[in-house]
Amino acid sequence: MEDLHEIVAEFARHAAAQTEAIMRGDPKTGNKHAKQSLAAFKRLRAHGDVGRDALATLFDHPSMDVRTAAAALLLRYRTAEAKAVLEEAAKGKGLIPFEAQEALKRWEEGTWSLDPA
């Protein structure tokens, strides 16, 4: 069985690396990291709610981009907690607050579909 903690750590590493790459103007590398973080999420999701619960531990991660990435993916499963993380992140300015605002907007519109039931 895969170590869920290692997959969560992998997700966090790639989510942070994606933001770093985008901020330095390297979208190609950013996209590679985005694919890797989504692959880690799919591996977690394959474990059902146990995998989702493992990802939810990132809601307290010191990096806002990691917290926001996890919260955006877990809106359906952990709605109240994920919304709280995204609402806090959305208060600022810049890329991560914009992403948080967009995730919340899609959720409210009913078009969010990152982790369908």
C-alpha cells in the first residue's frame, strides 16, 4: 500500500514548485509541477475518503499556495473547512488570492468539478 503521507508531501512539493515556477516566469516548468500535483491527488483519491482526509492535513500548511491548492480540490468533501481556507486566501492580492477567488466563484456557480462525487 502506498504511504499516504508521502503522497501528501509530494502534492505539497509540486504545488509549491508550480507557484515558484510561475512567479519566475517559467510556465512550462509550472505546468509540469501542476501535472505532478494532480497526479498525486489522483493517487490519494484512489484511496477514497482516507486519501482525501490525508490531503486535508494541508489546510494548515505554512504555505498559502499549498493550502489553497488542497482546499480547491476538497471543496466537495470538506466544504466548510475548504471554503474557510479559500476565503482567507482570497483576501489578498496576487496569483494565489486570485486562484482562491476563482475556486470559490466556480463553487458558488455550481460549475466546480475538481473531485466529483
